[in-house]
Amino acid sequence: MDLSSLVSVFTWTPELDRLYRRLIPGTGRTVVEVAEALRIAPDDLREQMATLVERGLVEVDEADVLTVAEPGAAVTHMISAQGALMSAMSDQLRLITSTLPALLDAGPYAARHESDRVAGEVVDGTDPASLLTEWVRTSTGSISILRPGRAEIPGESALMQAVDEAIAQGRVVRSVHETSVLAELPGMLEERAAKGEQVRVVPHVLTRMAIVGDWRVLVPEPLGVGSARRVVLRQPAVVQVCQAWFDLLWQRATPVRDPRAAQDRRQRRSLLLTQLANGVKDEQIARNLDVSLRTVRRAVAELLDELGVETRFQAGVEAARRGWL
């Protein structure tokens, strides 16, 4: 797994990664000494380190001395924290699911008035793919999908066609899959990404779930992949809870990229590096690439940040070291 994948998995921004790398040589030195070496104010350094300190990757003792976790220990620590978070999120979803019968049925939580009942029902024997296809084609707004493993449902090709049509209309479609799909169905997720679907993976997905628009959710009853029963939810507050849980999982998932887009990006990066190495001015680069001067300068700044360097000369040296030139 390359660095960009690690950054995605642990929600670790390039800026944070760069700061961490610059801090490693400073372990055993005071904050003031490290700040002086990095040519920034001590208070600014403390502010920048706040996230690393919060994650337990950097410690500052009473004598103001830094201890920076070694890369191997840092990754182990983050994996442990990520596992605990995923477990807590799964427990949270189980808790949400356990409350649904009380919300949907009468029982001890019977609504005082019919209009107070939760909008939703448990359906049995309904073709979920057909139901979701209808939802997608008769709704607006984003679509969020959880998919554990490689399990398919009958009629899924028609559903995927409806999803592709939604993407073509400019709607946002996001899906989270188990990482096992990368091995079981090689190329499938990349194909979905190439069609414009935003695809991410996590080690484990508890259940199927589809959120269509702002007011419809479909989950199996019980949770998982094999049940023929489905819970249809239309209550805004419950839909919002499901969407919030999906968003939390999404933030901690690893993106699956369209390999063609990644190749295009590498080609653009190589072209930019070549022109910088030849001393071509920004204005001429903009004309060569048929983009604005502002776009060129932003691309150069992003390239410097990606390489972890300060100057264009250093970028050329580092790019050559990495074999990018």
C-alpha cells in the first residue's frame, strides 16, 4: 500500500504527514529547539502539532521535550485506534437497528396519535433491486450505498443502469464496500469509479443499506445480506441518523480511484515536472497546457506539497530521486 492509500485510510492529510516527517528528527529535543530548526514560532508549532498530540503520535513532557512515535509504531497505533472506532460504529448501528421495532410497532412505545407514528414499514418478499431502481428513477438528491462482500441481488443490472443514469444527471452516488471485493471481483470497483461513482472500501461492512435522496432508506431485517425481509424508512430523523452513520464510515474509508484518471494525473504531473526542470516560465506552461496561469501556480504548489519540499529546485531533485523524471 502506497503513502496516498495510508493517508486515505487514516484520514491523514498530506500536510499532517509532512509535519510528522519533519518532527521525527526532533524527538528528544524541546519544542523551542524544534521550532527554531523548522523556522517557525513555537506557538505555531504547538498549534500544528495538536492533531498529532491528540492521536498519541507526539508527546510533550513537563520539560517541553518532544517524543515522536517511530513510523512503525505510529501505524500500529493508528490501526488499533481505527479498529476500535469501527467496532464502536458497528455497535452504534446495532443499537439504532434494535430501536426500529419499537419505533415501527405499537407496543409500550405506542404513538399517542396516528400522525406521530414513524413513517416506515417492514416488507416481506419484495424485490429489493426493483424497489431501489424505482426509487432512484423517481427521486432527486444523492445516493449512498453500503455493500458487504461480493453478494449480489437479483435484478442488480437494472439497478446499476438506473444508478449510471443518475450519475449522468449530475447526482452524487457514493458506495462503501468491504476490502475483500478488491480480491474477489478485481476491477469491478475501478469500473464503478470510472463511471463516476465515488467508491471507497473498509475492512468490514455490517449490513446492506441504501439511502436514496433525503427521505428513503432500505435495510435488511435482520441486518446482513441474506434476509428476504426489508425495513423501509421514510421518517426524516431516522433517515438522517442512517445518513450520519454512513458519512462517518465514508470519512474513514479508503478511496478506490479510476485507474485511467490516475494515469492521466501522472502524465500531467510528469509534463509539469519536465517543463519546470527545463526552466519554462509559468506563463509559457499555462499556454502549453492550455490552462490559466492561476491553475499552473496552484498545480505547482500542490506538487511541492506532495513532494514535501519548499522550492522548485528541490522538487526537481526529489522527483528525480523518486523516478518521476
